[in-house]
Amino acid sequence: MRVKITSLAALLGSAAAFAPARSGSALPRKAISPVPQRTLVRVSNSAPRHDVRSDGALKEMDPEEMKIQTALAEHQQNAPKLGFDVDVRSLVQFNHGFAVMSTNSKANPGFPGGSVVGFAPDEFGRPVFIFSGMSTHTQDLLADPRCSVTIASKEFKGAADGRVNLMGKVTLVDSEEREAMKAIYLAKHPGAFWVEFGDFNWFRMDEVVDIRFVGGFARAGSITPEEYKNAKPDPVAAFGPAIANHMNDDHMESTIAMVAHAIPGLDVSEALITSVDSLGMFVKCTRTPRASDQPQQFKIRLPFPRKIEDRKDIHDVIVEMSKAASQAASAAAE
């Protein structure tokens, strides 16, 4: 059996280091003698992993880098975060109001039809739509209500950011509910003048059958339709993007200091807050590992010391965390 040898940095620094759900398993290691300060991580070809195309490469792990990676993995494993159900429900609720709908094509049987559509979630998180009778997705749904709706987070910029896929059946809304649907939709899309057009019809995903969630690298899963229906959006996530933008634009040095304070030795050159909720923040970091000239980007969870209740509370907590990080840095420099 051919054996692939790769570094812990490749395993932890790129993905698993910020994936608490997957960082608990032990990695087999073998020290090379007579040079004990160099450590190799040995992974069998039968182990599940991403193909990093490192056959034949022998990468040595600096002991200090090993300590940093281990501390990062342990920190992330214990960092509190929202459950998948609340994460999913919050992403759908506080989204920009647009999604990709995939229908079963009526014109081309056997092929999926894709459309970018506007939507607004009702109190149970069911997407509400208003479609023209001439739209191809309208005709597809009338023939076969089965479809999927893919919703990216409001701050989505790439694979490290969250997205949700809802599978279900989208059907016409009864006439007596149309005014209620209009109010829901206009709250998300206040400029949607077409809601008054006579040839537009209201649809809703009344039956959600499957929910898939990807929160970023190495953070993915699913929840049941019942869990989704019963979940409540995290209230802080509603104004989290404004907090993140302010910190990224004006106080990134504070975020960098907070990361270094939370995980000693993890010195990053950039720290962008991607989302904020009542329990903490997700931060996309840029770092060049020791003994390397190639920068890495990864996302970590930076928890708050207590649960946040409102805007003022989040301001106070971030100030507290910034002061603690600054004091710790000053003490270390003395």
C-alpha cells in the first residue's frame, strides 16, 4: 500500500483547524530519529481526506507550529456557536432576498431549469415568491412543484461563507392568503411594484422535505424540516453585518489582537469578520505559517465571553475583548 505523508498544517491550517466538529480525532504521528524536533504526520491512503496532491512530498512540522496548530484546534473545538437549526434559520431570514431556484424543466424533460428569483421567508421560514405567468419557472412549477432553492448568506463571497439548500414543493397560494403574502414580500422587497400586477401569482414552499447547510470549509450538515420550522432566527444576526463592516473598515487591528489573545502564537496579518451572532463571530484570517512563504486563509470562531442581547451589549463586549487583548499584548512585551 502506498503511503502519503503530509503536514499537520495541511490538515489543520487549511480546514480542520476551524472545524470543531472534526478536530477531535487523533492523527497518527511518527517522530523521525535522530532529529526529534522534526515531526511528520502520516496518513493512510484509506483515510478520508481532500486530495492535496502531495505524493512523494515529505513535509517537516516545526515544533512551535505544531503547538500553535494544536492550540487552535482545541480552541475551536470548545468555542460556542449557534446550532445548525438556528444558523440555517438566521441565514434565510436575514438574507438579501434572492436565491437560485432549480425546477424540473417542462420544456426540456429530465433537465433542471435554474433561475435567480426574489423571495421572502414567512414566520416558519417558508420562502414566499411572486412569479409572472410567462416565466419558465412558473410553468415548470405548475407542471411539477418539486424544486430546490439555494440561498447564500448576505455576506457571501466564496466557499468559506454560508449557504443553505431547501428542497420541497412550491405551490400556488390560496387567494385568501395573498394579502398576507404581499405584506411579507414587501417587508423584504419594498420596491416590488409588480406585486400589484394581475398576471403575477403568489407561490410558497409549503412542503419542505430536506435542508442542507454549508457554513464554510469543514462545517456542513443537515437539519430536519421540523427543526427548521421550530427554529427562531438569532436576533443579533440581523445587525451582525453592520458590526462586521464597521470593525473591518475601522478596527481590524483590534480583531487581529483579539485573535492573538484567544489563541496565543497565532499571529495573523489580516482578520476580517464575516458574521456576528449572539454567541460570537466568525473571522476569516490570513496567516503565513512558520517555515513557509505561502500565506493561508482560514476561518475561525471567536466566541464572546457572554451571550449578547442587543446592539449596546455587543459594543460593550467587543470593547472589553479589545482591551483585554491589548493589555495581554502589553504585558507580553514587557
